[in-house]
Amino acid sequence: MLAAMDPVLDEETWVFCTFAEGIRRDVTPMALALFREEEGLSAILSLADARSLSLPLDQPMRRITLRVHSALDGVGLTAAVAGELADAGIACNMVAAYHHDHAFVPAADAERALALLLTLQEQVRNAA
């Protein structure tokens, strides 16, 4: 899967928000993703939507989508991507969806993160 991961950087800036008392109805249609945790509900919102709701805007992130179809029972893709970014000192929040995996990285590191993943993909292709 690494050789075919085809990472692409989303133009949008995203923020992770939390709602301890449950989600507000106005947030649900805006959310890229929602996840229920013991401490409350987490939502990934565009920076613009979070700003319009007066939510905290700390840690703006950019999303790198791995366009390879990643099976839910696939092994190693997430670890390899997160490991490559960690080795470069880039924080990474992985979100696995049904069709693709998504790496959310600090906005300031997004271009460098994409370049690292493209280099990793090329190295794997050349080694094959």
C-alpha cells in the first residue's frame, strides 16, 4: 500500500474541537468527522466553521489524504506514515475511514509532511 499511497494535501485548514456536554446541533452538519469519547464528543471542523461558532482555534491542522484504497484490516500503512512523520518531528493524527486513511498534521508542517510522504512512496516503489 505504501507504493500506491498517493498522498494529496487538502487546501482546507482543520481544527479538532471537543464538546463535553454533547454536540450542538449546529455543529453536526459542519463536521468532517465526529468521535464519541468518554470525556465528550470530538469534532473535526474547518477553521472557518470553528471560527464562526467562536470555538477555540488552537492547533490548526491540514489533512493529507492517502488516496490508496486502504482496507480496514490492512497492516502497516498507518504505522509507516505516522513513523515517517514522527522521525521528522512532525505531529500526526491519523484518521482511518472506510476508503482512505487521513493524516492531520500541523498546518505549518503540511508541505514538508507531504514531501516526506511522496519521498517515502518513491523509495518503496524503487525498492520493489
